[in-house]
Amino acid sequence: MITIYDISEKSGFAPGTVSKALNNYYGVNAETRRKILEIARKMGYTPNANARALKAKHSHNLGVLFYLRDSLDLCQHFLIEILNEFKRIAEDRGYDITLISKGKDLGAQAFVKHCHIRQLDGVLIFGDYGSDLVHELMCSDIPCVGFDYLGNLMSGVMCDNYQKTKQLVTQLIEMGHENILFFTGEDNFVTKERKRGFADAFREKGKERLPCVRACYSDPDLCYELTKKYYPELKPTAILYPDDFAAVGGINALHQMKLSIPQDVSVASFDGSIFSQLTSPPLTCVCQDVKKIGEALAEKLLRIIEEGDDKKELITVEAEVKFTDSCRSII
């Protein structure tokens, strides 16, 4: 089946421009529209029945749901960076963005009702996927995609957490760090994959490891307290924090204990957000590619809406392990 992406490649016009031309939307000049329609005709393009039905109901409005720890949480800078790229692509394709809340007096299925009231074409979810409200939305007739989601209810996008955690920890072991303290996030799929990578790095090196300590994502206060508690007891040579923001709390605790990074203890984290560059020294990180993640989320959701793509899939975006002066060899 010929898609708008095939026509885009053949014509040289962006997918958003092709979509607008084929559907007679505003924002495309007459000559561009004529060229695209002619190429589409020669290629034998015909929208499938699902796509036609979906397009007939288009509002060109996408919803974004932040539902983290039972709240609307816009404090996680890393997620905002992903949203910015998602927003850029959506707006280039002629879509507006609406933030979703539970609303007043909507009761059960609050998110689903909100989406229907707003006539949203689809929703990007950053959420607590165990929540009943989020589960109802994923099970509804509204197209959805989720960041860091793995399951059969919708498509998800995430980085290769297992492989990159294993790579980071393997390199630390090879630098002489056998006593690594890993503060993890809450118990979810991402955390499980990172813990598996941590464990396998030690197993493959034939080394014993410290047990993981549960912390929380984006919680510097908790990581501060846990660092003060566990460092004196375990004396790790390296500490791995669940994300850059949480690491700030841990680093403050280390400084308060008169410890120097990396002379006394090496420090690494996840995400590679702006916070990783604000510490002294900048943090060694598993850096997630926020632009590619945002792009993958946007393109998948728009394929569902515009093409009738009903394939539920996990899209993996490769991360990068970047070592800085926050980690040193002790061999």
C-alpha cells in the first residue's frame, strides 16, 4: 500500500505537506498541491478505509497527558524536552497540543471523557500505567502512544535501558569499581531492565555486587537521604543514581560528607538532561536521545491517526553512554 511517506520521498515534500495536500487542508499553495496530487495519482495512492474514517473525524488536536505519581507533573525537565520535539513535529503537521487533566466532576473514565469533550485525535501519555484512569484511556477508542510503556494496549517508545546500563556498569567494573551502589527508581519496566543490566554486568565479569536500593525518579530529596544513610555503611567506590535530577540530591549529600567526586567516589546517572551538565564535574550518563524519542512518539501517533496504523509495537531508541570526569579509574 502506498503511504504519504512514499509520496513524500518521491516528491521531495515533507510528510506533513503531503498529508495537507491530499486532504485539502489549508497551508499548501496551489502549485505544490497540484504536484503532490499528480505524483500520488501516478503512484496509485488510495487511502485505506480505516484512514478515511479517521480523517473524517479529524480535529487536528492532540492531547498530552502527564500523570506521574497521581499528579499532573510538569517538573521533570527530561520529559519536557521530549514533549518539545513531539510538539514541533505535530505543529509542523498542522496539529495543536492540549494538556489533559481529570477535570471537575468527570468521575470514572475522567481522561477518556476529557478527550471526547475536547475531540482529541490522539494522546501522548507520560504516565503511571498502573493507574485505573490511565488504563481506561489506553483501552478506549482514542489512539494513544506512551513513553516508557511496554504492553499490548498501545505502542510505546523507550531507550535500550538494559544494554546501556550493562555497558555503563561493565566499563565501571573494568575501571576497578566492584563496589557500586545503584539507587534505582520505582518498580516499573524501565527499572527492571536497568537492574537486569546491572546484575548481568557483574555476572558476566564473575563478580559479586551490592544489592540495589530503591529510590524514586526525579526525587533529589530522597536520594540525598539515602546517600547519607548508605554511603557510610557500604563505602561504595561508585554510585549510580536513577536520573540526573535525583543525582543532584545525592551529590549534595556527598559534598556535605566532605567527599570529593571522583577522587573519593565516582558518580553516574541516567538521561543526560540539562541537570547532568550543571553539576561539578558534569555527570557520566546513559544519555537518552530526547529528539529521536519525541520524533518516534509523534510519528507513531500520527501514523495511527492519518494512516489507520493499528500495529501495537515497542519502538526502541538507542541511547549513548558518555563518560565524564565524574568517574575515574581506580586500578
